[in-house]
Amino acid sequence: MIGALRRSARGTALLNWLSIVAGLIVWEAVARRLPHIVLPPPSIVLVRLAEGILSGELIIALLGSLEALALGLALAIVVGVPLGFALGRNRTFAEMFDPVLNAIYAIPPVAFVPFLIIWFGLHLPARIALVFLMSVFEITVAVTAGARDVNPSQIDVGRSFGARRLDLARKVILPAALPFIFTGLRIGLVRAINGTITAELFFAAINLGAIMNEDATRFDTAGLLSVIVLLSLLGLTAQAALRRIEARVLPWHIRAAT
């Protein structure tokens, strides 16, 4: 069984790399037929990315951007996970607050930018707040679905063994909802990356957002795309790390290929 899983993982990794290579080949072929100011080929973009990393410019900017990302995402997790459990396990609470949360969730987070500027200014607190708004709802929705998906028979078995409410929450409901929690974390992470760059473009231009603004004023599309590729690599690396953690925490949770 373990050997089959390892072979499946290696096959999945191979397919992932093949898809990336195929995408780069298609991008290169298309970009060669267009002016570089419209769409530079990946060969040029990757050179610019390497230059930015070796010079330290992109690394320093990325580290600065990670501050708001980490703080905003951590705050979203601290709020979203308990809120999701409350909505998923308490019917009265859900009936009271579901409509309000759904109404707020339907509003694009960018629409809150003017209010965030008024409330928090243009610097780190405002960036943290936007990252929080762009990730907390995804985490909440996923955790709510996980809390509601717990099989009632599992809870009945726990009660039959004398488990109290806290024991049920810790030993039955939480383990059953963990796959949904990890799903919410992965989605929230991607949204947090989006929120970080959005904040650095809408508020005071700083870190990666400042580099993108400077490249845009020079019509340097290769420079712009190098930052985007860096963000893509950040997202892929973080997602892979979360999947590894999930595989260790939930070895019993095996996703069937479809």
C-alpha cells in the first residue's frame, strides 16, 4: 500500500513538472511571435528573475512583503477557524450570522480599500487588514463545511464511551474536520498572496509592489513578469509545504484520483 502511494506520488510529481515544461514551451512559442513589450518569452523573464534574485533586490522586497502576508494570514486563521466551527456546529449561531457573513463575502475586498485607508492609513496595518479580508472568508467557509460534514454516528459513538463536549470537539469533530481545515488554509494562503500584492499596489508602493510600479512606468513587461513568476513560485512552494504537513498529520486521509 505504501509502495503504491509512493509510486503514485512520483507519477503525480512527474506530471506536474511535465505540465510546467509544456506551459513554458507554449509561452515561448507564442511570445516569439509578439513584440517583447507585449509578452516577453520566458527565457528573458527567467533571466530577469535570476538577476533580481542574485542582486538581492527581489529577495529583500519579498521578505518585506512576507511580513504583511504572515501577519494577515495568521490573523485570518485565528478568526476563521473558530468562527467556522461555531457556524458549522451551532445552528442558532449560523442562522444569526450566516446572512451577514454571506453579504460581506459577496463584496469584493478591493471595495474596502478606501475604508482601510481611512481606518489604518497607507502602511503596514492597512496591508495586514486587506490580507486578512481577502483570506478569512475562504478559511471560514471551508472550516464551516468541515464542521458540518462530521458524521453524527461518530459523535454518537464518542458519547456512548462517555466523552463530554470538550472531548468530542477535540477527539472527534476536530480530526474529522482537519481535511477541510487544510483545504481552507491552502485557499487562504493563495488569497493572502493576492492580498499582499494588491495592498502594495493600492496603498503606499513598497516591496514587490514598488518594483512592479517602477517596471510598469518603464513599460518593462519582463520585469513585471519576473515578479509574477516569483509570486507563483512562492505559492507553489507554500502549497507543497502544506500538502506535506497534511500528509504527515492526516496519513489516513487519501484523496482518490478522478
